[in-house]
Amino acid sequence: MSEIDILSFGETMAMFVAEQTGDLAQVGQFHKRIAGADSNVAIGLSRLGFNVAWLSRVGDDSLGRFVVDTLGKEGIDCRHVAVDPLHPTGFQLKSREEAGADPQVEYFRKGSAASHLSIADISPALLQARHVHATGIPPALSDATRELSFELMKQMRNAGRSVSFDPNLRPSLWASQALMIREINALAALADWVLPGLSEGRLLTGFEDPADIAAFYLDQGAEAVAIKLGPEGAYYRTHMDQGFVAAVKVENVVDTVGAGDGFAVGMISALLENSSFPEAVQRANWIGSRAVQSRGDMEGLPTRAELPTRSVA
């Protein structure tokens, strides 16, 4: 096994979560955490015992130190996080909502240090990882981060490593919807495992039915596709098999942010342990259900000891 099991890359922001419900303009107290879909997945995989390397940039500021310190405490290898003296660490404000409601999020990330990640940040050591997980967020940040996403995925796949991709659409970060669709689908074509949500899949492919969305990506070169259906569970399709896996029933949804990242943690971890695809989707659904029961983007992600026995490969 290589020293690095999984490479993840992108932007981790500081996140200030409101302590009270209501309009963010009226909130006086916030709790400081970190946020970022790519690093949520990195944290989840690290908690399950994988050696995870994180490629990113932070500003030479207190928020950057907070981000790196928090990731380091999660056991993530941050040796490939550069400190940028010219650009700040991005941050966001997140509202506190009544149970189950989607929070309001305001981003302060334009021109951030992480948006200046580039191909020059790729070191040979990173390319020795067994697996790379990518999302559609880094390619939306800048031309340089988009080039980085394509280069990493191409090099890893050409080297015979496995590649997973979650579209994680952020339309507000793209110049146009047409550009977003074209670039995201081009990146998905470089992945072995594609993990869209149903609404994302419909927008990206123009198909309504999960089976047709999955077929679109299989035809582009994916080995397998798992489509998140929210409370309905997930649909998966490979070249050999397809099916639905029921969701885990959740009585009290606290915070929906991070559920898709939990799903990715379940898929990647199980598949790297040689589970079958249905078993991987089962674990993914279970971890996603954990994520929505805690306030915060990654607080509900389980440790290895907390995984249910039946979903462990």
C-alpha cells in the first residue's frame, strides 16, 4: 500500500455558524468551525482509518492557521497545504435554522488563497496515492484550479489509480450554466465512480430518470454511478448491475448540509475495501443519514468503531 491512501484537494474555509436563528444581519454570536465539501470527505475518510493527504492553500492569517490546525487534529496530512502571503483564507457565514430547513450561507471567498491553487502545486508524492477524490467546486473557483482538477484526475487515472467525482454544483461560481455543464461533464468523464444528486444529474445530462442519467456517465467512461435520491435512498448502476438501495430512516433532521459528503465517504471507503457496489451504497446511505442528524457539515461523520457491522466490508 502506498503511503497515501487518498488524495483530496480544494478549498477549506473558516465557517461562522450563527448561535441564534433568524436573519444573519441580526445575529450577534457565531461559533467558528471549518467548511468545505472536499475536506469534509477527507475528514470522513481519515476518521475511518485511511491515510488522507490534503492539497490546498490558505492565507497567512489566523483563519488559515485555524483551518490547518483543525484538519491536522483530524489526522489529515497537511504537508501539501501552502501558506499564501498574498491572498486571504476564505470564510462563510451560516445561519441557524429550525430543524430540517436549509441554512442561509454567505460566502467570502473571491480571490482566496485556495483559488490560486495550480498545477505547480502538484508534487510527485501526491501522485502515488491509491485514490483521488474530486468535486466540481475547485474547477469553479478559477481557471488555475480548473486546470489542476483536470490534470490531477488525468494523471491519476492514467497511472491506474481509482478516481471518484461528486459534481457538487455551485452555479453561482460559474460564468454561465452552459460552461458549468460542459466542464463538469468533462471532469466526470475522467472518473471511475460518479456520484451526482438527482437534481444535479438531471441538469447535467438532460435526462429525468436515474437509469438514463447513470447510462450517460457509463457511456462517457465511468465504471459505476451512484445517484443520491435524498430521503428515497440511492440508485446505482454499473455495466453489470443496477438497483435502488433504501435510505436509512431519520426521525429528526437537524442540518442537511454535508449529507452528500457523507455519502461520498461511504462509497469511497467501502469500494477501496473491495465491497460490492450495493454494499458501498448501503454504507453511503447510512453515513449520509448520520450527517443530517448533527449540526455542522462534518461533525456527524463516524469513526471506524461506529460503523454498523453489517456495512463493514
